[in-house]
Amino acid sequence: MSRWPVPEPMRAALAQAHAGAAAGEVPIGAVVVKDGMVIAAAHNAPRGLNDPTAHAEVLAIRAAAAALGNDRLDGCELWVTLEPCAMCAGAIAHARIARLYYAAPDPKGGAVEHGARVFEHEQCLHRPEVYSGMGAAEAGALLRSFFRALRSS
């Protein structure tokens, strides 16, 4: 257990992850925050939407862009429960997200601290500030529980 409280936006992302698990999706949640307000929230939905790109981050970015009427999310923060994959990191860069906060690291599929390390490439034209670890214990436990139940069914 962390000695620091989990910030409210990460709590909202964790709530989305729980909703995703309840829908039978891999439990990852994301919210986009602008000026301290949550303007978009989503959970993974590739199975429900029959869309392999329907990751929580992509869906939240799409909803935020629609809410703001702009494809550039300048000044926005993305809070997500798992380290983004390469596709999502690319979407974060293209959306010009100012700050990325993620809970749990993903050594297998992550592309921020692990794997492709998208934001470190010279070709990456926008690099958000990155913060990790807030809510990692809860996010990790939710993912482990989901996959444990999947393997036993």
C-alpha cells in the first residue's frame, strides 16, 4: 500500500477499470483532465466494440477531442491505470497531451518505460511529462485478479 493517497483522477480511472472488468474487458481505465475537471472517461472495450484500437486511452482521447472540439488536447492530462502500449503512446503524442500519469508498469506491453519507449525516439514530435506509480497496487491487483479468473474458467 502506498503511503500517499491516490489522486482523484486516478481514482476515476480505477473506477473505469472496474467497469471494464464488469463488462468482460481487460480492466484498464483512463480519464482526461483539463483545468482540474474530468472531461472524458473510458475503459478498454475492444471486445465489446469489435475494435482492436478501442483501448481506454484511445477512447478517452477521442471523447476529450470531441468535447473540446479540437484534435489537440493542449494542457490536458491523461490518467490511466496501466502503462500505455505503443499504439496508445503514439495517440498521446499526436493529441499533444501535456502530462501522462499511469498507475502500474507493464513490462510486457508497455511502451513508455518499457519496450519501445515511444517518447524517447527522435521521431516523436511531442513528449508529455510522465509520472507513474499512483494507484499501482490497486491497478495491478485488479489486473492479476482478472487474468487469474480468466485462466481458471
